[in-house]
Amino acid sequence: MARSLRQLAVMPPKAFSLAGWALLPLRAFLGVTFCFAGLQKLANPNFFRSADPAGIYAQLVASERISPLHSLLGHLLRFSTPIGFLIALAEIAVGLGVLLGLWTRLAALGGAILSLTLFLTVSYHSSPYYTGADIVFFFAWLPLVLAGAGGVLSVDAVIAARVRHEHGMRAGPPVVVPFSVIQRVCGKYERGRCQAMGGSPCEPGPCPFLAAGGQPSHGAKQGDMTRRELVLGGAAVAGVGVAGLVAAGAAAGIGRAVGGAKPLQQAVQLSPTKPSQTTTTTTSGSQTPPSTTTPTHPPGHAIGPAKDVPVGSAAAFTDPTTRTPSLVIQLTKGQFVAYDAICPHAGCTVSFLASQQIIACPCHGSEFNPDNGDVVQGPAPRGLNRLTVAEGSDGQLYVEG
């Protein structure tokens, strides 16, 4: 009884290869999704612009604040554009590899690394944790890392079949058979050794006849077959890579030709200006020099002219204290409110939709009340952090640190 239970716990030969058909829907979904994500980034030039709240720069800035890798991300902000291109091309490469079943395990490993990186940088603080898609994608990649394409509808399987044919070996689907059945029916088992494999021992390991692919070697060495498969696979990867680059270039060219997606935030970017000075002169005969006075202002840091924020509109600025994206809105004449523009759900940069008079997150659809920053619609677990803002007599807006 104990031996039977132990045998049930031992994986049979070629066990991973039997998962091919079961994993086919997952391959299709992940492959299409990653190809679409990469092409979408390349087709949208705003993704690479630092002023766009949904662009790669804004995402890195937001991630720097909430990610456990914040110390590393701070050094990568200057490279946001090449990082964006690298992510897009990597997503296309991973998607094509999984869809075509070409070096599937390696492609799935790349997808898992991308998803884990996005989880640690973008959706690490998603609450509840299962509302962040990146952690789900990471675990969805693991079965493909273990099983690959399973020999089903894959370039890897075509290459393996060609190499077997070149070595005079018949191709056949892998079949898992209990070892006890092999002992009874294969006709090659004698005194614990497999006569088909030159007397190799059968126990305690799996049947060497099945472990070699179910066929005699016919003089072919497994190392020779592996090298041949590697060469053919590399040639296929090169061909698919060229096709992928052509598709990526076409997507980028079309996106720039049509202008890409419309920017999510049309608000101006505020920047502080030098305070103006008022000069007072006298008309008497005395030679008293003219006096110069500087207008007073509220406490805090200047973020830009109040005139650049019309009533019912918003402007973006960088908080001088925290260096994070922020938003100032003029609700009514002279009434300004300011908020930290980082969505508390997953760290995306929110924007003010003037037509709807709502603050919205472009990533997951959270909405916030512009009057007080409270959540109107989730999944954000709480409202936006409010900043103290006031207009000075010099016409500048000031935010307290």
C-alpha cells in the first residue's frame, strides 16, 4: 500500500508534455494580450511623452513613490523613453513566442518576469491584492514555464519532428503508461533491465525505453538531436524576430501618422515664475531714490501663475516637496483646490475631466470628487491626498510643503 501511494506521488515520464491541449486557451489569451499591449504602446506616441499622465514617465514617477523598488526607479526616470520601447518590444516578443509555440518556456519565463516587474512597480499596493492584474498574469505564466507548448500547435514540435525524421526516428505523441503495464506488455523487461536499451536498469528510475522517447536510438545521440533543434529553433527565432520588428515599426509609424491616442489630460503644466516687483517713485524736488517692494505671498512654494488655471479647469504641477505629480483646479472664481495626482489604487496619475467635472484615473476607472478629493467610484480604496493651495498678491499659486 505504501509503495502504491509513493508511486502516485512520482511524476511519470513526459508528464509535462501532456499539458499541451489543456494549456492551449491560456497560450492564446496570454499571447494575444501581450502582442496587443506591445503594439498599442508603440502605436501611441503619447506613451513616450513625459507630460502625458498615462505615459511611461508618469507611471515611473508614480511607481517610485509606492513601489518597494523605489530606490532603483528613481535612477531610471531619465531613461523612461528607452525603457518604454524595451517593454513594448519585450511584450511583442513574449506574445509571439507563446502564440507560435517557439521556445515557449523561455518566452513564458520572459512574460513571468515582465508581470512580476509590473507587479512590484505598478500594482504592488492594489487593494485588495487580487484587483491588480499583474500578480494574476505572473501566476498564469508559470504553467507555461513548466510545460511549454506541450507539443501542441507549436513550432517547437515541428522542429522536434523534423529532427527525429532526419535521424530516422518515427514521430509519435507522448503517452504516459504506468510502469507496471510496461513490465507486462513491452516484452523488453528481463531481470530488472531493459533489453531494448542495451541492458539499462529499469528500477528504481522510470523505464529508459520511454525516457528516450519510446524509440530505439538508431545510432543517433540525444546531444546531436538537441544541438540540431537548437540551431533550427534559433533560425526560427531570427525569422520571427524580423517579422516582429517589422510589425512594431509599422505600428509605430501608423501611430505617429495619425497622431496616436488623444492625451488623457489637456491641462497645462504649471511652472513658477519670478515674482514681480513694484517700484514707487516720488515727484518732490528731493533726490530720494525710488523704493522697490516685493508683494507678499502665502506660505509655501510657488507652482505657477493663477491665470493659467481658468475657472472650471485644471493644471498639472510637480509638488515641490514630494516631487510627485499633482493637480490644481479652480472650482469657482478665486477658489482653488489641489490634490496629489497619484491614484491610491495602483499608482496611476489621475486627470481632471473638465467636460464631466470629475477627476478620473485612466488605468482602472476610479473617479474622485473635485470638491474634496473623495472617492466617487472605485476600485480606489480612499480619496486623493489634499494639498493646501492659495493665491498670492503677486498672482502666483502657492502650495504648502
